[in-house]
Amino acid sequence: MSVSAVRFPTSLPIDEALPALLRALQTHTNVVLEAPPGAGKTTRVPLAALSEEWLGERRIIMLEPRRLAARTAAHFMAATLGEPVGQTVGYRVRGESRISGKTRIEVVTDGVLTRMLSADASLEPYGLVLFDEFHERSLQADLGLALVLESQAHLREELRILVMSATLDGTSVAQLLTTGPNPVPVIRSAGRAFPVETFHRPSRGDEKLELAVARVVREAISDGDGDVLVFLPGAGEQRRVAARLTDDVVIGRASAVVHQLHGSMPLAAQTAAIAPAPIGTRKIVLATSVAETSLTIEGVRAVVDAGLSRLPRFDARVGLTRLETVRVSRASADQRRGRAGRVAPGRCYRLWDVHEQHGMVPSTRAEILDADLAPLALELADAGIARATALRWLDVPPAGPFQKARELLAELGALSTGDLTGQITAHGKRMVALPVQPRLAHLLLGAHDAGATRLGAEIAALLEERDILRSDGPRAAGGRGASGPLSGFGSAPCDLRLRVEAVQRGGEHDADGDLLLSDARLDRDATMRVRALAADLAKRIGRPSPRQHGGPLTSADTGALLALAFPDRIAQRRPGSDSRFLLRSGTGAMLPRHDALRDEEFLAVAELDGAPPEYRIVRAAPITRAEIVATFGAQLVREEIVEWHPATRTVRAQRRTMLGAIALEEAPLREADPMAVLDAMLHGISREGIAALPWSEPALRVRERLAFLHAHDASWPDVSDSALMEQVSVWLGPFLSGMRKFTELARVPWVDVLLNMLTWDGRQRLDALAPTHLDVPSGSRVSLDYADPNAPVLAVKLQEVFGWTSTPLLLNGRVPVTMHLLSPAQRPVQVTRDLAGFWQSSYFDVRKELRGRYPRHPWPEDPLSAQATRRAKPRGT
């Protein structure tokens, strides 16, 4: 039938905007369309554009960010034309294509568009590229738009680009699309919505999510008629809520049927969830965020919103993307609420307090700002673009993560390392042709080259799809349900080999139809999807190369192949631990306490969860030392390590083979470089501190005298802790030859070490300027105490300095000694730096006190003329 003769059965809000939109496309190559959810833009606009003169016989590509939405849109448009899908309207998604020679409208997902651009950058058979739901800001949509703009600028000036968005400000997109003096037109459709009454129903105390949702769904069913659309973050939550609702008396009395709706479901189940409910029944559709804008579910009069969404977040520190359950943005919450008012007044039940609305972010961040940029970097390299800034972006890819992505690609062999541009290699060309992320593409190609295409495809499919092991089954009670590739630290075993064996052999079925393997519960539908995807991937790669050495690879070799995809996540068990591991990057990771992999020495880790300083291992497989050496031989670093070991306070010398932070081999190094040993010893001394050194008593006295001289004359060496530490290699290094233990420092001649810091002249002057002893009038030789470098102390009995008229001086008469004048019992009776003044004043008070206490000792009235003595009077005198 003629497309121009199409008569749409019902009127939709977008119909009023179509004339203005088509006029804009006649005169402009780039146009922006703003239309709210439910306006009908997805299915009306492509059909309306088919009859335009500027399109001619060329085709239309419409980009949808989700497979479910792509299939649904294609089927709806085909039904509007009265044709089966695959005729005028077809679709292409990963692993599935319904396209023929008659197809004029191709609905594709993000990754498919970039593959098409890689094959033909000019998109010669196409006249219009339509970006639907651009407000979702997926990474591939941003990349696709940037590449199409580049093709339009250099290869196809007449190629039309239409960006459609439900909530994104069209002005900013129009500015991006504008290249000349004339601004890009923004066409707006007002949309149509009925009033929606909003109720807030927060969780009660520690109420689990599935219990709270089931409670509010019962309320929604009882409050009014129509179908109920429930927004949940993932498939695991859908499954648990469905289990709560299926046997519910209220649901049964209302003749309501529960449907689940997520992208990994079979097409028939998706169609049943979207289709109108049979007469006399009602539907409860448990959906993810796919139902916010991409799909219209007829008959919905009530929305129950858990307020959560599951989004990918890339952690550049360990090079992984984690699915995080986050609070939805206000924009998403408003879109979900609007679903209740598409066909009539509706109700929205929100599982959060009304005040929590203020804490929500306004809108979801663009994925390009948080995602793994390795796929984007590989696509750009394939297009001959080394710098992301060479293209036009709504949000430029962050420079740091983009550089990290290119470094990973170089490590995988996808980019050359011999020049600064890092051009794509032949291996990279093979990788970009596969419909999986670069890590898994490298795994697939490595498996193919090893003659193990099937095993590699099974591993890649297991990592691409949701985990087939369910942690919320009867044998995993209490665990958190699997809700995505990173399903938490539940009770499902981490060993990826179990999953490979399940895919290869299957297992017995229980009463629910789920597959059983050993004591683990497997998701039957997920397992079937993995098998289908593995078969598709193996077919794409082609016949495997014959293996040159050894027998065929089996599930036991899973770790060796897994390491190809995740070379940065090789892990080594920490000494003395049965569950803690060290990743190649230096980050810590741990297994569940009783996981069977806990005794393995090395693991290849596919998925981590949690956060630093210690991640949680979710899926991994053992790998042997020999496999690591065989795979990463060129990256191994063989080095002689001489380092200080704080626990034993010794220098350890070892010969190591390292892969990043992992030590694959260690052996004692007996003939270590003496300079390296010395450096390690000095490093250990620096760690221990100068005060910890085994100073001898004579050395401490020399150090005090030197400190005194330096305090009054900076030309003398500074022997403070900080100064000695700064120059430790200079003054102590020559005395450490052959030493490896801190205890050996007791053999150091510490006095010689300090005196070695002086010149020959300095040594001669030391005793003159800072003598160790002073001769006093009694004939005694009394030691000086230099503990206080600003006030050296001479502690001497008072009778021994009779006749001394003035305070003795040090440092060529510059520094007076602080005299501690002692009683016959060696107790201080006076502290003075002015001996002459003491004789003239304080002495007489001291004499009066001491005469009575020590009558056998002389206490002359004139101490300056008296004979100094260190003895008492003979008895009887």
C-alpha cells in the first residue's frame, strides 16, 4: 500500500505539530522536536516523513535507546500500515534483525547505528537519521549523534538529522546542531495529559521493598479501576514483588493479572505486558525505567513508583562498570507520574515522603559523564579519530576517563603503542566488528585463536546477560536477589565455571521449571538467553582455528580466557588469608567467607561490587600461575627488590617476577647490590627515627656539645634530629657497610661518626670551646652538662669554688656557665650565672642555713680568701 495513503486510526497530540515539523525538514537539514511522553512522536513522525520529496527513495533510521522500545515501535508502525514487521518497517537490535529489501524505516538500537557508521560513514542509502528519546542521554546515542554530525559535515551535507526528546531542553540540542548563521528550528508539541492525584506512601520502619510495593499495589487496585503500572529498579525486584502479588486475595478478587516487563524478557512476554488487558480483567505491570517514556501501556490509570532506578556507573580506579541502585531524579519521577494520566484522570502512589522530593536531583546525568569510555574510544579510533574533542558533543567525554580507556585498549592490543596517535590495529578492527564491549571482544577473539570459540562465546554471553544464578531461590534464602550483572554479596557462588557448565550441560528441572545444578538455583529464562547469545556470538566469529598445542579447552580453562577480558583484575590471595585477595592494580578484594574459591592462589575476576579500600568479588574463576605467565609474559616485570622490612627491622633482598602489584615468583637474593642494601638500610633508619638509634653515652655527650656550639655559632654542624635525618646518608652511610639489621647498628662507633662531621681544626677547637670538664679551685675536675645548649651546667659543691671570683666562661668567653652550687649532700642551694654577685649577697644567707646543718664543713665569712676544699673538717676540730 502507498504510505502517503496512511490514515491514522486515532488522533494524537503530535498530529498538530507534524505539518510544522515536515516544513522544517524541507528547509533545514537539522531539526529538534520537543514532545512529551505519550504525544505519539515515536510512531507518527517516521511514517509521516516517508512521503516527503526530499527523502526520495532513501530510507529512515530511527535510533531507540532500548531493545524493547525498538521492537515495540516497529511492530506498532507495521501494524498501522497493515503489514508484518520486516516489510516497510523493520528493526535491528543485537542478535535479531527483521529487515528486507522493501524496508524503508529501520528502527535500530544505539550499538547498531555505530556498526552501520563503521561500515559506511556516509550512510548513503539513508536520508534521515532520527534520534528518539534523546533525553535519556545514553552513551551510544551521544556517540551516534557526534559521528552522524561528522558524516554530515564532511560526506553528506543533505543528510537530515532529527533529534526528538520528551524532557530535554531542545534549545541546547539545537545549538549543538547549528553550524551556519541560521539557527536550527525547534518544533514543540504540547502533548495531552489528564490530572493525576498524588499520594505518598513511604516504607514502614524496616519494611522490605517488595512488601512495601505489594502493600501499595493492593491500595491502588482497591482505590479505583484501570491497570496499575509499577516502577521498580530491576528484574530481581520485579520477580520478588510478583511472588508477593500472584497469590494475593485482593489481586485475585479484582481479576488482576501480574506481568513483568524488562528488556531481557522474551518478545511474547513483552507484548503481553504492553497489550490491553482482556475484557473483564485488569493488569499489574511491573516495569523498569523502560516504561517512563519509551513505551505506552494502554489502560494504565494508576502508577506505583518505588522511586528507584538502576544505572551503570564506571569506577575508573579499578576499570569496571557497576550497576548502582539510585534514587530517581525529579524529572524521571514526573514522567512516571504522568503515565497515570494518559487516557483519563489517574492516581500516582510514591513510596517516599513528600519532603524527600526536595533532595532529588533535577535530572539524570548524561551517561557519557560516568560510563566506561572504552567502547566509545574504540569506535572513534575505528573512525580515525584519536581525540574526542575533534567532534561536537552535548557533553564532551571527560579527558581522564577517556585517556584511561585508550590505555586499556592499547593493553588489549586494539590500539598501536608505537606512535602518539594510537591508531587502531588489525586486532582492534576485528574487535570493533563484534557487538560486545571491547573487553569481551578481545576475549572472544583470543578464544577463537586458541581454538575455543564456543567456550569464549559462552563466557562472553554470561557476562553480557543478567547472572543466571539466582540468589533469592529456596536454597539461597536470606540473600539479596540477583538484579543485574552485579547482584550483590548474596549466597550465589562466585565461580564462573559453574555457570559455564550449566550453559553447556543444563541440568534437571525443579517444579517451577528452573534449572538445578548442584545446590545452586539457575534462572531458566536467563540461561536460555545466554545460550542463544553465545550461539550468535560464535556464529559471528566463525569457525575456530585449530589449537596447536594441547587438547580442547574446557570450563576448567574459564579463568585463562577471562583474564583476556580483564587483565587488570588478576587477583592473588593474600598470605595467611582464605578470602582476601590483592588485585593487579593494588586494590583489595574479598570473597564471601565460605565461597569455594577462597583457597585458590590466583583468580581472574570478572565482576566486583562495593567500594574501596576492599571490593567484593561477585564472579571470578581460578587461573594458574603458568596460565598467567603464558598470557601476560610480555607484561611481566622481573626485578631485584631490596627493601626495608619494618616488622623484622631488616633489609630484605629478593628476586621477584611481578604483574602489577602481584608477585608471581619470589626468591632470596644473596648477592644484592651493596648500594641498594645501603639505601634500604638508610630508609629503615629514616622510618625508625634518629632517636631510635643505639647511641652510646659518650656519643650522646659529644652530640650535646656540638648542639651547644651550633646554637651559638651556625658554622658548627647541626646535630638536631631533623638535620641529622635530612643528611643521614652523608654522616652515617660510610659506617653502614655490610649491615642489614637494625640490631647491627650497636657496632657503629658513634663517637667517631659524630667527630667525622668535623674538620681536623674543628676537632682541635671542640675541647677548647666546649670542654667536657672544668678544673675548679679545690683541684677537682668537674664535668659540664650540655643538655641545654643555651645554658651549659656546672654542678659543683659550694666549698670547692671558694676563691673563684667570677663565673667561668665557655666559647672563648662568650657564654657563661650556669652554676648549680651544691650542699655537702649534693643538693642545689643556689643556681647562678653571676658568681661574683652571689658572694656579695646571697652567700651569707646560704652560709647561715648550712652552718647549722653541716657543722663539720667550713663556712668562712670571706669565701674569696678562703681555701677551697672538697673535704670536711677533721673530727674534734
